[in-house]
Amino acid sequence: MNNYFTHNSDVYIANHNEKFKQYEADYTRRLMAKYFTKKDLYGGNIFDENITIDDELIKSSRGPCTRSYADPVKAFEEDQSSSDSQTNTETPSNITNGKHQIKKIG
């Protein structure tokens, strides 16, 4: 009789471990798909520029990659407004280094 319970508990533990491994694999796949893909919420590329330095590819974007997940409506509106007008680009005369205020004449 004791052997029967031992066998059943071993089967239960084996099934439990197998289920846990499956849940863990599914969870890992979902996290990788959400946070470590090169696409934003709408399927667009999150990287704007590729730069190679010392044979290492560095990808950069104009905003954080999680922006479209945090507030999709705001991210979409910002993308639309930035693509519609490029008039807000800063010129060397109005860029500050953070230590000194820009003196405005007039």
C-alpha cells in the first residue's frame, strides 16, 4: 500500500514539474515578444538609426522603446506630429549645455 502512494506522489510531482516548465516557457516567450522585439505596438521599427563603431552595431531611437506600450494614443499622436512638421529642430544657437542660460537679444 505504501508503494502505491509513493508512486502516485512521484507521478504528481513529475506532472507538476512538467506544467511548471511549460508555464515558464510561455511566460518567457511573452516577455521576449513584448520587450525585446524590434517592433513597436503598431508593428513599426523602433530603431531610427544604425551606427557602427569599432565593428559593433549600435541602434538608436528617438524615444524609449516602451513608449507605445505605456500610452499608445499619445505615442501615435507624437509620431504623427513629428512626421508632419520638422520645424522644431534645434539649431546650434539655441542649444544649451545645461550649465548656462541662453541669452536672448531683443
